Amino acid sequence: MHKGIEIAYLEIIRENLQMSQTAYFATGCFWGAERRFWQLTGVTSTSVGYMGGTKSNPTYKEVCSGTTNHAEIVEVIFDPTTISFERLLAEFWVMHDPTSLNQQGGDIGTQYRSAIYATTPEQLEIALSSKSIYQKALTENGLGQVVTEIISGKGITYWIAEEYHQRYLEKNPNGYDCHSSTGIAYPLVTNTHHA
């Protein structure tokens, strides 16, 4: 009987993992961004790390040197039956300034760039569409062009950051959270996309 319960439990875990999707976002310093995402209902897990660079398994010090070309990334694992990819994108656009090239507030360098690494073709399509929607809202308010890099994450390795960076602001509630928002809301629209 005990073995049967254990197998049933493992099947439930396997089903939940199959329903989950993963998204990768760069919004500058990853500490504050991770907190914003982990607070959303439907986000089941977050971690921070690095993507888009040239060095395998880089350290924080190497990424901050600006020589590896990695971006600071938040990996978001979410349940698409509870929260849509578009809702995650709405949070992404408003939590930072996507018109600022390689800089968020006082943080300057390519590691602080704005980026979305899509994990499916549908995510890529939705992300590009959301960029157009947000660009329209920014333009209507007299702001500049979105410089966010939006590409397929296929073949781009996500390197998890050192343990002390994981859920940093949970461990350090008064820690550094540098995010410069445009102050412009993302106009959520009703559509059929649920990546």
C-alpha cells in the first residue's frame, strides 16, 4: 500500500511538471525582478542566473566584469492554467525601463540589458506582439523606443547563479532593489494566447 501511494504521488508530480512552462527574463539586476515574479499567483518557482554570453558556467564576478556578454536572468516556472505568459510579460514590461540600453538606474553594462529568451515559438510570437503593444503605450506618452532583445532561447544555456543570489531579497529584505520603471502601465488585452 505504501509503495502504491508513493507511485501515485510521483505521478502527480510528473503531471504538474509537464503542465509547467519556463520563461527567461532580463530586467537589469535580477534580485528585485525575481521577487516581483515569485509573488505572482501561478508562478511555481523562480531562480536567477545568466544567459546569452560566451563563457560556460560564469561567476557573478565574471558577468559583472562585462567581458562575458551574459545578461542577469530570472528563470520563471509557471502554471499556464493559472497565469498566462502575457500576464508575465505585462509584469516584465512595467518592472524596468525597456527603453534604456544596457542600463537600469545606476546599474550600467550589458549584463543589465533588457531581454526575453523565449522557450517556445508561441512565446516568441507573444513576446514580440507584447513589445509592439507596450511600444505604442510608450510612444503615446512621449517615451523612446524599446531596446529589449527578444529571441529564441533554444540552444542558449541558462547558468544558475551562486546560491547567495537565489531569493536574495527574501534573505535580505532591505537589500538592493534597483529597478527604474517608465511608470507606464502595460495595456492588458484579452486574447487567446496562453503560453
